[in-house]
Amino acid sequence: MTQKYKNTRANVYATRSDFCHIYVEQMNGLFLLSLLLTADPQKAEQCFLSGFADSVRNNYVFKERAHAWARRSIVLRAIRLLCPRPGEETESNGARISPLIGNVPPEVQAYPDFARIVALHSFERFVFIMSILEKHSVHECFLLLGSSQRDVINARSTAIRHLAGVLIGTETHSYRDVIAFAEVNYANR
């Protein structure tokens, strides 16, 4: 392998130091992603650290995709850790509209918008975060989650309806308003 080839490769692919820089620079946002997905501070920490280890181990990620890869590593680790599946929770949607404090970690309670997301059932929460906040396609969501396309579409609709009911009360708003509200609050993290 020639020196010119090595230098070209080094300029194209992200290095361990690139990922270290990303994780330091975006620590709050990446940990928030872990916390929203896992809904548990200890699992979020485990997910964050495992995602970091996966990122620095990977030598074949283009530099311009390194930020996305770091976020994807956390999503994949959270999926492996929690194995969210549709229909596993037996609680009715009506029961979830009750006060959220209790099952919501104290780290999230100070941020009511995030607390509402954490209060979703795990599969709905994963689908909402992946498809709406992280902007993964429905196809990518059902592949990563090991579920059907129909399950992902139903979970996303249920999550949006639940969040619309909790966030907006009885007022009539479109799904786009709810999604825009969630995206703005997530982007400002």
C-alpha cells in the first residue's frame, strides 16, 4: 500500500479521534437520545458507552457521515439492549394519559416534552424517536426493529395520537403540528 493511498484513506474515513471529538462535542444530545430511547438513566449510560465503543471500533465510516453513525450506533445499542416489540405492553392508551410522573426518570421530569415521549410504550417510543426525531424511513425502522412495516406505521400513528392528546388536550390540531412541535423541542436540546 502506497503512502499516497494511506493519506487519501485517512482523509476520507473517520478516525477514532474524530469519533472522540463527536462524542465530546455532542455529549448532551447523544446522551439525551440514549435516555429517550431507554427511559432509564443506567441503561442510557450503558447504551451511550456501548455506542461510543462501537463507533471508535469502526474504521470504515466516511468522515462526513460520522455524526450520523454515532447516533445510529446509539440507536442500535438501545434496540439490542431493550428489544422493543409491538404489543408487548398491555396497558391501554387511555391509562397512559394519566399523570406521567412515576415511571419517568427524574432527569427527564424537568423537561415535560421529553417526559411525554419517555412515557410512551417502548416500541411506540422507539418508532417515534427513530422515524420522527431521527428521521429514519419506515423501511429502515422496521428493518432495524425486526418488525413489520404495518407495526411501525401503527406504532408511529399511536404515538402521535397519544402525544397529541397529552400535549394539546382536546383542541383539534393536525399530526403535522404535533410532529413540528416535537421536532422543534428535540432540535433545541
